[in-house]
Amino acid sequence: MKIMILGSTGFFGSSLFKLAGLNPNYYVCGTSRSNNACTNILQLDIRNKHQVTQLVNHIDPDVVIWSLMDGEKENHLIEVGLNHLLSAISKETKLIYLSTDAIFVDGKGNYAETEQPGFLPSEAPLSTYVNAKHFGEDLILANHANHVLIRTGPLYGEDANHMIETRTQRIIHKINTNGYANAAANTFKSFVHIDD
């Protein structure tokens, strides 16, 4: 089975790339927006339609995993990049899209798959990221039947590059600086360790 992991040098993608690479039945190819020393990680600008089409045609993956993230530019990444990917992959290709449980904007937790996601107001923290993920899900639902949407809670831990994600780094810094860190008391989240 040929698996292509988009964003294989990022926080989630690097761990997934390492884990998938342990299975001898998988040919695993990753992408990064930067050059990489690993021969199975290819440079790709997902916003470049020609590059996306060329790579998909060259690899002909059975599975594509979208683990890309660009924070405040997430909307552009998904509007442009995800459209390029959807136009390049065949209908037989399984697309696994890493989304977020934050698309359930009420913050109550314990969601069922049948619950409807919402959009955050533009002034809300993380609105660009959350709304773009929701838009990406809608795009996939409308254009690619062979998909899996994964709505994970916030990820934490140490990735395959031995990096701790930004949220934990920020909390550690606040505790070291102030002796404490503030947290929202009106939101329920199920944090997911990167190794889970």
C-alpha cells in the first residue's frame, strides 16, 4: 500500500510518518514545504497546482493523509491546497483529513458524530483555523466520497522530531515566568497524546 502523508515534518505528521514507516507492507512518502534530508520526504508547495498534480501522478497513492496546518493562514491553505489535492487524486484514493473537534463551537464536549459543526465568529480566537477546518470538511464531503474525517481534540506531547507542541511550551513558559498559567474554565476538551 502506498501512503502519502502531507505535512510529514510537522507535529502530527512527523509522528505518523515514523509510525507508518515501521510497517514493511507500506510504502510511505511524506511531504514538506522545505527541502528535507530524508529521501522519502519530498518538497511540495500544496498551493502550487502543478506540483501537487505532478507528485500525485508520480506516487499514485492508495491513501493520502492531510496533516497540514498553517494557523492564521489555514483558510488559504485549505481553499487553495485542498482544492488542488482533490482535483489531483483519483476517486479510489482514500483521503484521511485531520480536522479538529473545535468545529463544534459550543465547547460542551462529548460530541456524537451526528452533531453538526458550526463556524466561529471572526473575532474569536482561532476562528481562522477552526472555520477553515470546517470549510475543508465541507469541501471533502461535497467532492470526494472515499474519505475519513478525524476530529481530534488538541494534541500534546513530543513528536518524532523531539519537539513539544506550542501549547505546552507556552504553558511551561507561563508557569516558569509567573508561577501559574491561566486556562479557560468554560470549555471542555479531550486532549490527545501524540502517541495515542
